[in-house]
Amino acid sequence: MNRQSKLIIVAVDGSEDALRSLDYLDLIYGAKETVEVQLLYILPSLPPILVVDQNRQSKMRLLDIEKKNLQLAEQIVTEAKDILLNKGFQEEHIKGVYRKKQIGIAQDICNFAGDKGADALLVTRRGRSRLDAFLSGEISSKILDYCLTCPVWVVEGGVQSKQVLIAMDSSENGIRAADHAGFMLAGTDCQVTLFHSKRHLRRFVPQEVIEAAPELEELWRNKAGEQIGPFIEKGKDLLIQAGLREEQIRTKVVDGSRSEAADILKETRSNNFGTIVLGRKGHSSVKEYLMGSTTSKVLQDSGDLAVWVVH
């Protein structure tokens, strides 16, 4: 991408967890002029059965509820905007938006991000609005299902570290992850590590087979290392081309266990990373991708982390 400005849509619901995601924006960017933030709140709605065939008195009460709903929406986006202003973000780079629910909360958020051409959609994992569950685990999972127009950043808890781990593999998934990270992190002082866990041969065949031919394990390690090398170099080139300095970038390849997700999380916890960047796996079926994939397993244990899921 040629433009330098980054547009991030932040879904808010008035919960402390959702507002805490604004701390993450401040951690990564501070009040940089190249970051545009739109704070989005989707108004919940009453069940349709309550809004049809009502008498005059009931309709008046419903109108009063709708008015209070709009007031609450204004309050929620204003509160979020004030937090960013207090952190030093410029008012012209922040916009608060609220919309009535059209299809569903998750789908409406994704549609809004797509319509705006957002570079990232930031959601919190455990939010809860003052009216009802909103950015709960269920809603954030649906957002991951529906949002195919831009990467989704899932923040859970309080992220403290600016170190970023990009999970690389020998496919276009890791390349897309590195490309997105390069664009979004250009101009920051974040330290970035391109990480790869070489798959253990036990992921393919039983341990008894490996023990019968131990030389296969050594051959596999060498071949796996050779295979990932060009992808790591390509990822590094993309980061540098995006504007990251070479001293901000590290690479690390380890001998993996049976679980790629466990290896990523172990590296993240052991070395104080705050953000994991993963390429979306799978082809046409996002539901299959979310069920049992490395990304899904990482998301299940992402407390006090941000996970960027790049399509």
C-alpha cells in the first residue's frame, strides 16, 4: 500500500474490557498522526415481537426506550473518544460512530469495516455492555467468521509489551501476516520477531516409527529448516520495505513439539511478547479454519495478549 495513514476500526460497547483495548492502541502507536481511529458502537435492539401491533401507550414507551438507547450510544462513543484524547490523540484523527443494528452485531461491525476500507478491526474478547452481552467470546468469534475484508485484532486483558511475534510458515499465510505487520508497525518502535516452529516428525507418524529409523528425524529437521528459510527472508524484506529498521527485526527458528500453537504460546510467554500475528489458515471455509486450527488454539489461550488474524 502506498498511503501511510492507517485506519483502525475499534468496536466498543461501554465495557471496561472494550475501553482497555484503547490502551493497546496507545501502547503500539501513541498519538501518531498517521493513525485514524473510528470508534464503532452497534445499538442493541428489542425483539421484533415487542415493536409490532402495540397500543399508543406502549408505542410511547418504546419511543422513550429508543431515545435512551441513542443517549447511551452517544455516551459510550464519547467516553471512548475522551480516553484517546486524554492520551494525546488528536481530535481530527478520532471519530465516534454508532449505528442501529441491521443484520446482527458481528455482521454489522464487519460490514462497517469493509465499507470504510479499514486496515484493521480491533475487538476485545470479553467485553460486556451495560445492556447485554456484546463483545463476548461469542460475538468476537462471529466477527472472525464474518470479517474477510481486513485483519481482525483480538485483544484480551491488559497487554503490556510492545514486542511482536509474527508466526511464519512455508506458505502465503506467513507472508501475508508479515506484510500486514510491516504496514501497521511502520513508524513505531516495536520490536518484531519472525518466528517459526519446525514441525516435529511426530505430527506425521507415530513415535514408534521414528524410533525404528532415527535418521529420518535428523533428515526432516534439515529439510524443514531449508524449506522455511526463503519465507523468513521474504518476511524480513517486507518489514524493511514497509519502513521498519533492521535493528527492530529478529528471526528465530526452533525445533517444534507436536503442537504449533503450544510452541507459539510458549515463545510468547517466555520472552514477553505482547502481540502475535498469524495468517488465516484454510481456503474457502472459515468455520473449518476456526475449528481446531493453530490460530483457534492460540486464541483460546490469549489472555493479556493481542492476536492479529490476517486473512
